[in-house]
Amino acid sequence: MVNTGDSADSGRMAADLRACLGPLVRRLRQVEPDGELTLAQTSVLVRLDREGPATPGRLAEAEGIRAQSMCTIVSALQERALVARTPDPDDGRRVVVSLTAAGVEGLHGARRERARRLTRAIDAELTAAEREQLAVALPLLARVVHGL
């Protein structure tokens, strides 16, 4: 579709983009090889990596889930030695969750696996010319994302 600057064209393009990218993101998230983290677990690790240690309550609020659900996620991550719980220095009744070295590696491993699957799909589904078109479109998509 050629964008003539008409907002109706932009609206259709936005709808087409959502229809295309939504399934892409969902497919990357839903395929879990043995030992790969769930989406919820990965989300917690990403948040801890970006924002630093946090209480389970703060994590639950940031993730938009119930505290009990977050406790289940944190427990699963702790069982895998991906996070550690330590007493909150400001309030001894609470705990703070932080990434372990294994957690950082788990996070990066999940990212590498998703990148590997996406690379394999690009190589299998697109011709060399189509891969070049995709490469040209990526900076444009990044600008759109930045504008959201």
C-alpha cells in the first residue's frame, strides 16, 4: 500500500501492522523449548534487569497482576536460582527480589532463543530481496514505535 498522506491510508496501515505484528509477538512468546522461561517469568526478569531489585508487591503492581500470582512466579524463579530474596533493608518484614548471575544468563538465554527462532523463520520464509526490503523497513518501524 502506498501512503498518500491520507489519514485513512494511515489508519488502514496501522490496522495491517497490528494484524501482522501481534501474531508475530504472540508466536515468539508462546513457543517454549524445554527449560525456557514462561512469558511471566521472563517479564519479571526483564523488569528486575532494567529497574533493579524490588519487593514482590511492587513487581506485582508493575506487572498488573495479583500479589499471590507474583509470589508464585518469584518462587518458581527462586527454585531455578534465577532470583534471590533478601530482607528489605528499610523494612525487615518485607523481602526484596533481585536477579542472580544465573537469572541474568537465563534472561539473555531466552532472548537468544527467540532471536534464533526469528532468524530461522526469516531465512526460511523470505528471499534475499525480501530480506533487503525488511531491513529497509526496520528503521521505519523503530520510528513508529518511538512515536507511540
